[in-house]
Amino acid sequence: MACATRGPLRSRTMSSSSTRALAGRTALVTGGASGIGRAVATRLAADGAHVVVLDRDETAAKEVAHEVGGDHLVADLADRAGIEALGLGTTVRADILVNNAGFQHVAPVEEFDPDTFEAIHRVMLQAPFLLARALLPGMYAAGWGRIVHVSSAHGHRASAYKSAYVSAKHGLEGLSKVLALEGADKGVTSNTVCPGYVRTPLVEGQIADQAATHGIAESDVLQDVLLARTAVKRLVEPEEVAALVAFLCGPGTDSITGTSHLMDGGWTAA
């Protein structure tokens, strides 16, 4: 684990002179170097937040942090000691936490590698708990905080061959609700955003895996597998997810907590 920043990270004081919704706030975005995380970092920065990009890819994290005028941290979120070494809640503080990092593995349960199953749960369920645990005292002391978890339609529905991912996302939905209840009288909200398939490197990587699993051409995977249960026959764009995350962090959302926001093209409506 390595930790790199461009300077001391401190929670910023709100500026009454700024018209940008998140001016003066500091946002920590995990998996912020690519895909949804990159789009979220860009959007929150555009809304005035100082963004800390947390990713295991140091080069990409530096690049995004530079683009948005923020800072970066480097850690493997599967490593508990690495997370604890970041100094979250002490040297690194944040008003906003966006739990976005994740990865996928596709295999039937009887062939699913137990180490991979555990790693997925570490990154997608244990890490959000550890990050929230570290940052909540500062949010509570300030009387304001926003936690947004990038969950998935798979937090509400299951798909075969995705036992680790589906169970981790279901667990994340429950964790978010507990955080919402515990933070309700302290000015801290917790919500999930649940997209269907998003145009990201993770989804693009799944296409080859699904083609092999189902014995079909990669060109058929998008329409016949990934979007088979979706009414809107297109991938969700990362910027759409980022817009919803930004809304949940913005003004007028004090009473929006413990909720799960589906943006799955009608998948779960059927």
C-alpha cells in the first residue's frame, strides 16, 4: 500500500460567497481513477467539492486528481491494514464519502474460487464499512455528512454466476440502511445508487466472460445477455450515475436517507 497526496488534506469550511452546491466540501471517491468513479470525481469537483481520488492505480489516480484540482490516495481496498494506514478521520477528513470501487468475477458457485469471493466482499462490503467507520466521527462532529454507495441493480436482483458480486451488493444495501439510521440525528445521510449495466471497463470485461460462459459470440452478449431483462436497450452512461450521486450530496436532501435509487432502464420493473 502506498499513500500519495499533493498536500495536507483537510475538510474545507463552507463558503457563503460561492454559488456552487458543494463549495467548501471535501469528497472522498473510491475507485475514482476510472469508469463511474472518474465521472463522479469530475462531477463533484464541478459542483465545487475538493475531491480526493482513492484508487489502487497510482498513475491513473494522480491523473484524475490533477484534472479535477484535487488530491489522491493509493490503497488496495482488499487490504484492511492498507485502509487503516491512510489516516482517514485524522490527517484525511471528508464530508462526503462515495463508495464506488468494485470488481466482478463470473463463475458458477461450484467453480467459484473462494479467495476471489472473499476479495470481492473485502473491496465491496468490508471497505465501505471501514471507510465509513473512520470518517463518521468527523461528519458527526460537523453535523453534516453524505455517504453514497454505488450499488447496483444486483443489489435488488440476482444473476447466475455472480454469487460474490450479488451478495456483496445486497450486503451494501443493508449497510447503507444501518448507516442512515445511526446518522439520522447527526446530519449524516446514507443512500445507494443502483444502476444497471454501465459503460465502464468492468462491464466491457464482463462481455468476454459472459460470451465464454454462455457459449455465444461477444457481439450477442450486450443484447441477448446483459440487456435481456432491460426495457431501455442501452448501457447507462457513467455521467448519468455521477449526476444522481451529486444530487444526493447536494442541497435539499437532508431527508433523503436510507433509500436505494434504481437507474436500471426498467430492469427491476418487470
